[in-house]
Amino acid sequence: MKYEDAMAIKQDFYEISEPTADDEFLFTEALGELIEMTKDPKNMAELAWFYCGRKRFDLEQKYLEMAAECGYGPAFEELGYMYYYGQNGDKDYAKAFECYRKGAEPDRYGNQGSLWCKFKIADMYRYGCHVAQDEAKYRELIEEAYEAVKNPIYLNEPFPEIAYRLAGIRADQGETEEAITLLRRGKRFMAERLSYDVFWGNLEVMGRIVRKMYRLTPFDADEADFYDLFHLTQTPGVYSFTRNRCTTLLIVSGEGEDRAIECEGRFYRDFADFCAKATVDGRKVTELYDEFYDVGEV
């Protein structure tokens, strides 16, 4: 495969709304060829991210390690997550901390140091993972990270993740209103990110933000939006949202691991699973979130 052909396949892949197995095969083949031809760690990390989205963590780790060997900062970031959560085997906090440390530093490719790595280092101090537990250090690092990200420009900045943590700090300090404001800002930002990237990790963070918010402030049905269903669907019942006068019902049944959501004859494990898979008029519900209204319990 020629370089020009591989680049064309790679670029065209991102224009396909619902890629087939053949599309994905061509994409991975094209990236593999580009890696062989260019040795560019950006291509290695790009292929790793593709496999992450499909939960092929063995292949994700393979290509991340290739990129890390080149000293590519973002690869250390992703490897840190893999070791921290044990995505491809057992958790290894020592390796996670080392990867986060390297990822937080500037690299020779122009990356200035990852805020994702910096707040995960803070988490490790909070929970005593590999390092001694140190709540004061955790709070110091989160305050510093928030100062660096408080006016985000790009959707891949970890604003909601850091705002969520700072909200917890503010709530502990008795500054409830500031905590709620941080959570609302994080929620709006994450909703925008989800409209472009329905990554399971983004959905998990959104769920945490919404549930924490309603532990601090009463739920207001008049102000409810689509993502408030993360809060509502924790309880069995019938919930709805409307778009263009067409109402969709979510029937929540069961408790704990037996909980399920039924919608128009299809079943989902939970609301995050619904967000990841459900469509309205051929479009993902996360793309349409700001067009939904009258969200609430039936």
C-alpha cells in the first residue's frame, strides 16, 4: 500500500458514520502500513485508541508501548490508565504512577504535559496507590490542575473530570453552592463532548457528575435535561423525554445487577448503555441531547 493510499483510507474512515467490519479492517491495515513506513508514534497511539474504543485492550497496550518507546507523552497517559484500572490484566500502581509521571512532563514531540496525568497522580495520593496517602497533596494538585483548565477551549481537555474532583473538595469545605456550580459547568462541557464522542469513559464521568450534583441539591423537574436521567433511572419506574412532540419512554425495572431499561422493545443494562447505543431518527441520542425536553417521571 502506498503512503497516499493509506492516508486517504485513514482520513475517509472518520467520515463514515457507521463503519462496517470491512471499513474497520481497511482502517487498521492502513494505520499499520503508516506505522511501518513512518515510525510515527502518533499513528501508533491512534491505532491504540481505536482498539481502546472496541475494548481490545491487548492490542491497545501493544501499540501504546510502541509509542511510549519513542518517548511519546500521550502514550504514557493511556498506558497509565491501563495499569491503573487493570484493563489488560492486573492493576499495577507502580507502573501507572511512573507512566503518569512521564506523561505529565513535556516531550520532544511538542506535547507540554498532560493534565489527565496530573489529576490521576492526585488521585493516587488521595487513595494511597503506590504512594503514601496524602489528602493535602491531592487537594493541592487538583487546585493546580483546575487553575490550568478552568477556561477550556477544546473538548478533549479534562475540564469535567477535574471540576468533578474540585466540587468534592468544595463540598467538604462547606462551599456547596460553588460545588454545584462546578458540577453544572462540568455537566454542560461533558454533554458537548458526548455529542461527538460516546466513549464509555465519558459516559461514566457524566453519570458521576449528575449523581453527585443531586446529592448536593434537590432535583428540579422544571429544569431537568436529558442527562438528568442518570439520576432518575437509579430508581425503577417509567421515565420520558420528548423531541418534536414525539415522546420516548424508558421503563426501568429491577434492582442492582438485575436492573434493566426497556425502550421501544430493546433492552439496555443502564442509562449509560442506552446513551451508547440508542438512536432517534437514525441519530445517536447523545447528538440530540439539547433537543429533548419534558424530561421526567411519568
